[in-house]
Amino acid sequence: MTKLSRYTLCLLLLFCIISVGYSIYWYQMRTKILSNLENLLEHIEAKHYKINYDNSLKITGYPFYFKINFVNPNIVFTDEINSWSFKSDRLTLQSYPWLPNSLMINEGTNYHMSFNSLWDLSGKKIEGDIELNSAYIIQNLRINLKNSSLKNDIFQQMQIGFFELSATRDDTPDQKKINWNLKIENFFVNNAFNNPLGQEIKTCIFNGELNGTPEKLSFEGIQKWSKEGGILNINYMFLDWSPLWLEGNGTFAFDPNMQPLLAMTANIKGYNETIEKLKEAKLLKPTDSAIGQFLLSGLSNKNTEGQPEVKLSITIQQGWFYLGPIKLFPIPQINWS
């Protein structure tokens, strides 16, 4: 046997050993993932969830993936305060053998979500990623929706071209924290609530930190979170809602009466046109709009594009919305009952 033949034979033998070892690993991990998934579903169902689907659980995808298909999945959560549901024609969870705790959500087709029978969200496709820790708690989350429809009895139906939410838990022994990012594009609102600006919010971006996490999404849970120093840090915000353009950062919290508090600093363009729109919608009195335009023009500077731009504080306090020193309009009180 020549030296080249021995070398080729050794490579083939090594390849066979690796293939057999990997196959054993894949099938062992498949069994473990299936067991963990069944435990996870039992763990979730013990927390006011009901989960149904029309097929038996199987893991496919050898050799490159672990893939789990759910046919007609239906998830319902109900407790004494909140209720929400999710259903879809098909939902596929997929992970790589080398990252078994990270799940990719794909092929979620014709989905429908409902929250407290007030909001309905539906669309053709949902995608995302979920990473679980050993206690079955979501560590990282990313949800991506395209061409969705959001419906409410008051606002009627609105269209969302693109929606992406991502969140990461960043807990320490002293505090629980969630880092979050939200991006919305081509959000078409309607005139059901006397919308003074354009019907399309072209782009809306938020990212920040939620310091502390409410135990429950109820008045008592949020009140306890607020009293313990819970705040929402907005590290970056961008809004393009013609004619308004805004970029800034700030914080959001609740006052002792559980009404909103907002403190932001922002660069604003299109303020004159926005004030005119608010006046035309009778949300501002003509005298107030004239004073506002005069004061903002005095505070503004020309940006690099030659457009007037002003840097101002934006605040909500004591039930009023302030743009810099200008008291613009009242904020409706939150009715927690």
C-alpha cells in the first residue's frame, strides 16, 4: 500500500469516526431536547397557560438542525387579571446542534394574537429567536413581524409594515433589568382619534432599559414596581412622523398617583408645521400656537441641511405635556380600575 493510499484511508477512517460520533451526539441531544420541551410545556401549563396543537411532537432536521413543527398551535393564558392568546396555522422551532438552548422561530404562518379582548394582532408570518436558561426563563428574545394588522375598538384597524422587538435579561443579585430594543416602520394609523399628523409613522425606534420587572401586569404589580424605584430608561428614541422629526433620550416612570412622568431631551425638526397641525385639529388654541412658534423659532438653529432644528426638553408632569417651557395640552389620566 502506497503512502498516499494509507493517508487517504486514515482520512476516511477519521471521517467515519467523526460522523458516527456526531450522529450519536445528535440523536442523544434530540432525546434530551424532546424531554426538555415536554418539561417546559408542563412548566408553562402550570402557570395559567393552555397549549394545544394537532400533531405529535417530533424532532427532525438531521444532521444540521433540530426542527420541531407544531400544526395549528393554540396558546391561551388566563389569570385573574390578564388574558392573551396566540394561534397559527403552523409554527416551526429550530435550533443548531451546537446551540440547543437557542430557538429560532420561523414559518409561523397566518398568526393571530389577542390581548385582554381589546387588541388583536394578525399577520402572515412571524419570525424570531428565543434563548432559555436552565430554569426555562427567557434570557434573550427577538420577535419580527411583517405586514401585520393591529385592531382595537377605538382605533379601528392599523397596518404595521415592519415590527421588531428584542429584549435581554441582565439580572444582578441587587436588581433585575431588561435591555430592550423596538423598531417600527411604515405604521399606518387612522383618523379615528382625530389624528392631527400624517397617517403614516415612517419610522419609530426605541432602545433602553427596564429597571426592575413587575411581578404582575396589574395595578398592584406595577404600583409595587414603581414604589420600589422601577423606571424605564429610554437611551435612544427616534420618530419620523411627518411633519414631525424627533431624536432624543430620557426616562419614563409613574408619580405617586400612578400617572405618567416623562423627562426627555430631544432634537426636533418640523415643529412649526406640527404646531399648525395641532391648531387645525383644535388641540391648540391659536394664541398658544402663535406663542409656541415664536418661542421655538427663537431657540432654534439651522442644522447642516439648512433646516431649523431646536433642542428641547419634553416632559409630562401633573397631567400636562410640555415642550420646553410651553404647556401644550393635557394628558388623559390613566384609569386603573
